[in-house]
Amino acid sequence: MRSRLKSQYGPIVFLVLTFCLGHMSVGGIHPDAPSIELKRDKQKGCLSVIIEGRTALVYRYVDWLDLPHYWPLNSPSGKNMLVQQTDPYPHHRSFWFADTVRLEHGREVSTYNALYSGQKIGTNAKTGEAIFGPPFKDHVRHRSFSRLQSEEGKAEIVSRLIWEMDGTTPLLDEERALLVFALGGGEYLLDLTFVLTATYGDVEFVSDDVHYAWPYLRMQTRFSGEKGGILTSDTGQTGQEDTNMLFARWIDYSNIVEGISEGLAVFQWPDEQGHRWLTREYGCFGPRRPDVRSGKPFVLKQGESLSQRVGVLVHKGDVKDGRVAQRYQDYIAGKWQK
């Protein structure tokens, strides 16, 4: 998924790689459910989800970031499955949501390429490419949490964000609701719904048919197809060539790392149009918008909203041993919501 712009991250951005300290636990725990709690570090701008005493994932939202995102996302055995900064494609952000839009009569704004709207802070000595850092002219900014709660093996995180251009001009409001279900044995399910609202005027979506997903996930190289990882769709097709730009209800990415088989699957909530997928052997994948609004310009009128819902299952074993097909059915049936 090549961007027309390339760069390397500067040292200043690596400040976000530090793990969260401090804590804020919310809610009660059912004695028969796996323990789950939320730990927040306001100064560092991160919120950790702790399952059975171990970090499952961290939401990164510090103000000077180009894009809020989730990193790390750990496997049942404790391995980080996603990469926060990549080479090439340093604009990839682990587990993130972005797009290319413009206001009526306005310029094109790519939050997907938000990194490259930052200040040039240096030059990579090896490649000669620019190094960018904050502040970022175009970005997505976390505004607040409207709900933080954990109880009975479940956590709920509802955040409000704003998409901005030129530093302060608002484009879209976003509400992002994340439910985390602890399944036991280090496995867990994320149920993510994000809603974009054209609060400030008509917004045209102009993302092409190649470089976007809603949302994106970027696997660590050792979990990717380049190192023996296997992309598998619900239709039984495997690999980038037989899954990219094709319809699927879910796609799984699994591999054996350090002798342990583990993976993650992304579940697309079903709708009438169906969704094609972006898949890459180097590790990036995710579902696209409903096909009627995928790869073609469309306008979201002022006051209108657009949403998408996905599940992310972090599991032991491969697609078969992880019971991905059955767990997709459980997900759409609302098994863990009950």
C-alpha cells in the first residue's frame, strides 16, 4: 500500500512507544469471568486494557500524534502482533482508521497520509528522504472519553475524536465505541464501531480503490505472509492474490512464531451490500466500506453520519484451531453481549 509520499519517522515520534504507567481501574469483576481492567495515563495519552494481569492492547491518543491508534495488540502468549512504525510506509499506524476527504470547495485532505503533513525535522542520512514530526497540519485528534467501564470480563471504551485540516479547521466528528471481551486463556474479542458525522458541512470522500481500509491493521513482519503467515477468508481462499479486492465476511491472519501458533481475525458486521477487502502479504489488511460506497467519490451531507462495525478476534492456533468460523457466527449472534 504505497503512498506517493515517503519518509522515515524521526526520534521525536518514538516517545509514544513507551508503555503506560499509572492506573485507573473502573467497574467490578464477576468472580467467574477473566479479570479485566483499564489503566489510564493522562500525561502520556494512553489507555491500557489489562486482561488477567497482562496488557492486551493500548489505545494511543496523545495530542501530538498524527493519528490515534491501538498499539501494541498482544497475542494469547504475550507477543505483540502489530507494528506501530513500518519501513517502508511509515504512515501506517498499527491498528488505525483514516481516509481521504475534502470539504465543499476545499482541498483534498488525507488523514491516511497525516504523517507527511508534519514539520520537516531532518533528513534520513541513508535514503535522503524527509523526516517529519509534530505538529501535524492534517490529523485526527482525540477529544475526550465519554465512557470508561469494566465489569464481568468486559470493558467498554467510548471516545470522541475530531478530524482536522490546517491545524484547527474541523472536517468530521468521530465517535469510536470499543467493547473488549475476555474469552479466557489469553484470547479476547474486540467489538469496534466508529461513526463519522459531517457536523461542519458537506464532506466528499475521495479515497481510491487501492489504498484504504476501514479500519487497517498492520501485522508484525514475523506474523505476516512474508514469514509464512497465512491469510484465510471465510470462503476458504488463502493469500493476497485470492483475497485482495474480493468479498469476504471475515479474514484471518495466523502464523507460527517461536513455536506457537496464533492469529487474529477481523470480522465484518454483515450488511446487504457486502465488503471487499484490502489484503497484503507484507501484513496490512482490513475491510473496505460497503461496496456501493467503495472506491468511488460520494458526499456525506452536513448532519449525516456514516458508520462501520468490525470485530477483531485474537486467538490461539490457526484459523481452524482458533474456531474462527464458529466465533464469527457467535459474534453476529451477540453471544458475548449477553
